[in-house]
Amino acid sequence: MQSSQTVDPSESFGPPNGSGAAALLSAGIGACALAILAIGADRVAGFGRMMTFYKPTGPLSGVTTLAIVVWLLVWSVLELRWRQRNVRMNRVTIAAVVLLMIGLLLMFPPLADAL
């Protein structure tokens, strides 16, 4: 006689994948943030001056520093929320790839200059 127990699908696929999903999604968000901050520093003079942390590199120093901070903060928050969970990796992967592509396209000079 077979048991009528139901198996939770999140427990049947091994260890939680939330940490990996958090890293993947935060990378996409960080890449998109870098592009948006770079365009903002290029277009808005006051923001560009505010992003100049080291004069020889200009606003790039602040843009990259702030993008890294955004990436690490998002990664930390998602890691804390997802570390013990199984998340749908297909959705996370699609979102991360879309954000990465947006970031790459926005950093492409002909497209960035047209905005």
C-alpha cells in the first residue's frame, strides 16, 4: 500500500538555490545601475560633479563606486531573504539577463548618446 503523503517540491530538489539566485539577480541589477548612473552623470552636470570622487578619473570614480554599493546592497538583501528558499531560477535568470542586456545597451555609445 502506498502512502498518500505529498512531497513539497521545494524540498525534493536538493539544497536551496536562493543564494545563487540572489547573486545572479543582483549582478543584473548592478549592471543596469552602472549604466543608468553613467548616463545620469554624463547628462546632469551637478550629478556628474557630485560623482567625482577622484579628480583624475572624473565622474567615473563615483559612478562605479555607487554602482558597486547598489550591487552589494541588493545582493545582501536578496541573500538574507532567499538563502533558505528555492526560487524559480528560470524567472530569476530571465530577469537578470534582461537587466544585463539593458545595462550593456545603455553603455553602448551610439545608443547612450541618442538618449
